[in-house]
Amino acid sequence: MVAALAPAAEPTAGPAPPARRRPREFTAVDYGTIGGSALSALTLTWLIFARLTDGVGWLGFLVVAYVAFLVLFGLVTADRIGVLAAKDRLATVTITSGAMLLLAPLLWLVGYVLVKGLPGLRPSFFTHDMRGVTPTMPASAGGGLHAIIGSLQQVGLALLITVPLAVSTAVFLNETRSRLRRPVRIVVDAMSGMPSVVAGLFIYATFVIPYGGQIDLFGFNGFMAALALSMIMLPTITRTVEVVLRLVPDGLREASLSLGASRARTVWSVVLPTARSGVTTAVVLGIARAVGETAPLLFTAFGYQLINSNPFANPQESLPLFVFRSITQPQQSMIDRGFTGALVLMLVVLGLFALARFIGRDRTRSRRRTGQAPAMPTGADIFEALPGPGAPVSVAQKGS
Amino acid sequence: MAQRLRTDAVPDELPEEQPGNGGGAGTRPRAVNDVPTRLDRVFAGITTTAGLTVLTLLTLVGIFLFLRSREAFDTVGWSFFTTFEWRIDSTPAVFGVVGLAVGTVLVAIIAVTIAIPLGVCAALFISDYATGRVRGFLVGLVDLLAAIPSLLFGLWGLLLLSSQIVPLSAWLGRHLRWFPPFRVAADAGLDNSMFIAGIVVSLMVLPIIAAVTREVFSQTPPNEKEAALALGGTKWGMIRMVVLPYGRGGIIGGSMLGLGRALGETIAVSLLLPQVPKVTGRILENGGATVSGFIVRRFGGGELNTSALMAAGLVLFGMTLVTNMLASVIISRSRSGVGVEV
Amino acid sequence: MTDFATDVPQGPPRLAPPAAPDAEQTQTINVLPGGPPVKLVGGPPPGAATIESRGAHAWFGDHLVLEDVHIAMPPGEVTALIGPSGCGKSTFLRLLNRMHELVPSASLAGEILLDGEDIYRPGIRAQQVRMRIGMVFQKPNPFPAMSIRDNVLAGLKLARIKCSDKAGLVEQSLLRAGLWREVRDRLGSPGGALSGGQQQRLCIARALAVQPNALLMDEPCSALDPTSTRRIEETIAELRHNVTIVIVTHNMQQAYRVSDRCAFFLAAENEPGRVVEQGATETMFSAPEDQRTLAYVEGRFG
């Protein structure tokens, strides 16, 4: 018999509630040291470079000032609280600032493209191609519609070829027991390291050169570009989808099989739906990569000034090609137009990236906040996923 | 984790069966067979076809690459690997991959040298120093950096960054002359140098290194980290004693993956370097050519040119292949890399 | 077993950052009988320490898990923290060596005094506290890739303690932990290659090498077999004179065998953990004051 526990004492209106605190590693003195060291480092560096030696450019100035800051901070802290603690503080400051350094070039790049490309971002950019535009005309003449159409078609075709093949191959690698899996995996891994330029060169040398003259389909056109893009996208998407499939817990597969579903049905109705957001994310990221590929397009789509909406014949422009060719021209108007194209490209990639993050977000987090347990697939869920009569097929009927 | 389920006809072993014993009462394992449904057969058909297609296609690619570069090898033979000039149009044609390879490797080394400390720093920060939201933000930032097309990096590097680095290069050339790679001729231009190309490529390589090492650092067993802290270690001491040794394989593997990426970088270097094959160690001066950048500049010429470029591309592919394979092996063999996807 | 008494008399407590940079605390100890004394520089002051908690509270986020804990842990004695699981015993233990604050959402209130000084006073570094108060965890966690010798010396390396005779110190620590005879001829083999009980004893040796003033043990034997458990209990009995030991245990018989004092923790449903009763072990087990304590030690719940 379990002894009855005395009821817990009611909290009395006694002394004031205790003062809660969280011990902090970095004290106010530490922050003061950081500020002081930074200031001293800047002054010291200025003294050295402005007064004593020749200039080194603001970039070099920053590098030296940063190093001086670290050295000063380390020395002062070591003197204050000893070497062991100083090493720790210095490590924290270095690692934190080093990580923040990542931000700098990214922001700089994005800002630069934004600033240079924004003036040209007019509706006319999206409705005109380069028909009749001479180098002397201003940047507002002409547009990039041909490039946008080309990119859409080429990436679209590439997706059409790649996605079914990649997903099927990933399923093959992860859900079957075939002996062919090993060679396929080795080949896919090997090909994923292929430089994109080699892919383009390959298509060029295998199709365009020998047959391009006789058959339009094998000449410079969007289709050839799509083939080159597929070569690049296929190994990447296959491997990513395979990883996603591997993350689907085995328990789900077992539950489905034990309910009487065949292996194929399990993959189709249980594994793939569970992996859906992961697969979509993989595909979206693959698109983002393909959209920015330039080198292979040089040898396949070749580029063109006007709209060509038939990807199967004649050279076609594409967004990266447009940017590449425009930027390398001497005329400022061409360069400006190129920057607008670069801005469009960047926005497309950023948008796709945000889309991928949105699709792949952790939905369980919102449930946790409402107090519900994270969704564990129950037998009922899997039951519902299996179409057809609800009752499991009896052993005798299998194989019919 | 449950055992992988088997449905092929493999007999199950009964636990009390002694191998080679024959079994006293004649007990033998039974063959377990499962009869596939029609859907199963279709499924197997589709997936196997996909796998076979991919296998055949990619193998064919490899074969064709070889065949296409044969012409180049037939023309110059083994000297392809020892010549550094590239004079396709002269008779006899003299060309070789050495100048290109040297440039490719130099740029890649510069890029990786800058990217490894930054990437490991970022990874350490994300896995051990950052809290909740900052961590998510930085992970997104690293992935974003990886997603930005190298074309944009190339044009930013060419039109903006290079002019900012030139004073630094000049200063290095003047004051650190004792270091041979930093030697600069008096009248040399400095804005199209391998140094600048290396810096730009490092930004593209950084996310790969950061992502792989972060993956690896976050798998450090928390028990060991706690033990180090409880012994009276500082955070940095704990990182040095536990996290970094544990993650060593990941750091090396990630760096090699980054190296592979840097070797294959095309557009940015084609914009930044003059792409004239030259064996030079002077990274601060204008000059240098990489295989992929060179291919972009020079494609178009006749059959021989294409074949020669193809051969160079094959050499590059070989380099990246070896680097990536080494990286895989190192990562999977290390204590930390067992669960890491590369 | 020989007693490893120190030669140097008790010095003043040195927790607070001294005016001069890290004054080197020097300790000379008789590591082995008949052997030369070993000098340790930069480590904790000698002797067992008094630990006392005054009004300790602990939160995880906004969730209060420990309320108003007053416990005295005298030097040279073994104090056991007993009670059913989930009452905050481990949380309290981690308050004592400032491991509680490693959890991002954790906060606390009250004072923890080490030889009279509050270890949470602003300006005192957690690293110094942890050097003086060692910890042994429930699941043995030696550094698997490091050799046994390097495992034992790890604490010195981490806290930058200089030692004049490393081999002697390794031998002393392993002897104190009851592991020397089993591993004396394979000190270079990796720490992960030992059995569970050996690993835990290695962790004890590692904690002892730093010469801590107190040792916290969080259910150290719960994952081990009876033989290893017995060995570790023997070790605890020998260590107590030089090291104040605080042990959390689920096993009441172990608490009875091993401890001089007990504190009984209890948490009612949806309530924070509190100390119901504390005192000498004999008294707690034979004639406790509180009904609940009696019920628990008689095994009627828990």
C-alpha cells in the first residue's frame, strides 16, 4: 500500500521572490576591452599606414587593423585574467567575428548588383529583346525577354528529362535490393564531380560538331543546352533525393508492409509522400543551380539577340549568357543592360532559394508550440494512404 | 533500427542450427519465397530501367570523352602532359596541359587557403557558439552563399573587387618580396592576377567547407564535451580537446571537396584571368590560365582545337574525380564522418 | 590502502580573481609512498572543501524545477542526495559546479558557497569552480580516442596545471580510483577500449588527478555491474578524507552503505523539487522526522 503523501505546503506570503539570474561569460569589462582594443587598433594602423609607410588600400587597412585588434585584445585580457581565460575569450571573439565576416562579401555582392542593375529594371526589360538595338543606343533600349524565354525553356526541358530519371534512380538505389546498385552509385558519384564546362563541351563535340550542320536538332539550340544542363543536374538531384529517401524512417515501411502492402505500393503511397517536401526542395535547389550555369550554355545554346521560342532549332539566348556577353562588351549601355539581367538572375535564384526553404521548413515546430506531440505516423495514417478496400489483403490472395 | 527486410529468396537461418553439423533430426533451413505482384514487377522494371539508363548514359559520356580527345593525343602523344604552351594553329601544333594545370592548381590552392580558416570558423560558430535564431540565420546564409551563381561572383570580382585589391597586391609585392610568389615585376599589371581570382573563388568554396565541417562538429558526442568542461576546461579548451580532433576527418574531407569545386570553377576565372597558358608562380601579377577558363575562351576552332580542349577537360575531370573520391574516403573513414552525407 | 595525505596545511580559499594575474597556487603532494613529492602549479588549493547551498532555486526557461534548497555538505564527508526520479537531484548537483548554466535557457537563484565564497558571484569564472569541484557522470565518458594516460592527465592540460612528475601522478590517480592494477601495463591503449566499470573508474581517476576539493557523482554506478559498483563504493570510502563527496543515488542501500549524511528530495506533481529532510544517514534511515522520508526509505514508493 502506498503511503499517502502529505500535501505540498502552500506557498506562503513570506520573503520576497528570489532574484533570478543567469551567469554571463563576458562581463561589462570584457566588452569595454573589446571596444578599447578596436579603437586602439584602428588608430595604430592609421598611424602606421598614413604616416609611416605608403598606403595599402582600405582593404589592406582593414585586414591589418583586424589583426591588431585581436592581438591587443588578447594581450590586455591575458594581463587582466590570466592566459587560460584570455585564450578562451580571444577564441570566442575571433570565431564570432570570423563567422560574421561571411556576411560582408555576400551583402557587398548583393548590394552591388542591386545598385547597378536597379535603374534598368523597367517593364520594357521584360517585354523587349535586342531587336534593332545598336551599341550606341542607351541602356533603356532593348530588353532581356529573349533571354528569359530561353532560360525558361532550357531549364524546363532539362527538368522534364532529369526529374523523373533522378527520382526513379534514387528510388532504385534506396528501395530495391538489386546488385546493380553499386555500379550505379559509383557512376553517379563520379559524375557529380564533373565540371560543368566539360558537360557543355561534351554535348558540343558529340552532337553539335558532327551533326549540327545537317540536322537542326543537333545544332546550336536550346535543346542541346537542356541536355548539357541535364548532365549536370542529374547526379546532384539523384544524390539529394536519395538522401531524403534514406531519412524516411524504416518503421514506416515496416508498418506499411505489415499491413499487407507490396513493396511497390509502399514506395508509392508511403515513402514518396513522406519524402515529398524533401524531394521538392531538392528539385528546387537543382533548378536554382541550373539557372545560373553559364559555361555549358556557351557551347550549346550559343546565344542570340532575338527571341527564339523554338528550343529545338537555332541558337537561343539565356539569362546567364545575356549577362556574360553584355558585361564583357566595352559600351557602358551594354554593361548596364547586363547588370539588369544580373539583377533579374539574382532575384530568381534568391526567390527559388526562399521557396526551397519554405517548402522544407520544419512543420513540427509549430505543433510543438501548441503543445501537441510532433506528428508520428500512426497506422491509421498509413491505412488512409493505401487506396482500395480497407481490409488488408489475405495471404492467399497475394500474387493475383 | 530494425534489420533490413529481405524479400528475395534467401533462406532464414534457424537459431539453433549448427553450421556443418548436418542437424540431428534432419532440420534444414527453409527457403522463403515471396511471389511479387504485378505492381511489384512493374515497379522493379521502372526503377531498374532508370538505374540502367543512368548507368549506361553516364558511362557512355565517359567513353565519348575519351574518344573525342583521342585526336589530340594522337597528334602530340605524351608531350601533352609536359608541354605548357598552346599553339594549336602552328605547324606542327604544339600544345600541352601543364600551363593550364599549374594555373588551375594555384588558383584552387589560394582559394582553399583562404576558405578553410573562414569556413571552419563559421562552422565552429554555428555549432558551438551561436544560439537558436542566430544559428538558423547563419545556416541559411551559408546555403545562400552556395546558391549564388558563380557568374555573379565573377562579375562582382572583375568590376568591383579587383580594383580594391590591387593596392593590397602592390603593397605585398613591395614589402614581402622575400616570399617568391609575391614577387612583382615593376611594370606588371595587378588587376587580373591569380591572387584576385583565388579570393573570388574562395567565396564560392567557403560554403562547402563550412557546411561539411558544421555537420561534423555538430555530431561531436555531447558526453565528451561535458566531461571536458567538468574537468575545469574553458570552452576553447574543450573545443581543442574534443571537437576539433573529433572533426578532423570532416575538416580534411570538407577541404578536399572545396578543392574539387575550386578546380572546376569556370566562369569567374574566365572573366578574371587573361587565360594565357604560362607556368608562373607569381600570383600577384597579371597572368595565369585555368583549364576550364581556357576552354571557355578558346572553344570554336577546328577539330584539333576541340579535341585538345576536350583532352584538357578530361584531365581536369580526372583531377576533380580523384579529389572528390579521396574526400569521400577520408570523411567516411573518420570517427566523425560516419553519418555525414557528402 | 594507503592514505594520500597532503603535506601542505590548509590555505585560504582562492576563488576570486586575485589582484595579480592568476597567482600560481602551488601544491606539493606525496603521490606515492616512498616516492618524491610531486609539485602541482596552478591547481586548486589543498584539502577537502565545505559546500553549502543557501536558498537555491533552479529554472529551465520559465519552469521552476528546484525550490529553496538549503543543504550543508561538510568537508571530509560523503553526502548522498536521495529521492525518487525527477525531483531535481541531478539539477541540484549541476548547480554545485556551474554545469547548470550550460543549458541556454537555464537560470538560478540563491547562493552556493564553496568554503564560504559564493561561486556565482559576478567576476568568478565557472572554469575555476569546475577545477575545484570535479564531476563523475552517470554514463562513463572517457575520451575514447585518447590513451589512458592522456585521459588521466586531460584535466591538467585543460586547466593548465603544471606537474613535475606526470607518470607519478597518473599512477596515484589510477590507484586512488582502483584501476591501476588492471591497466598498469597498457597505459598507452585508448580509453574507449575498457569495459564499462573500468571506464567509470578511469573517469574517477581523471577527475582526481586535478586534486579537486570536492567530487560530485551523478548516479555513478547505475550503468554498471555489481562488482564495479562495489569497487567504486570502496573508492568513495577511501577518498572521503581528502575530497568532499556529494553523490546522487537512486539506490537506497548504496546511500546507506556509502554516505555519512543524506538529503531527501521530493517533488509533488507539477511542483518543483524540494528538500524534505536532511541529516546523518543513520538517523534518516532509522528514525526520520518526516512521514514521507520514512515511506521512501522503507521502499513504499520511489
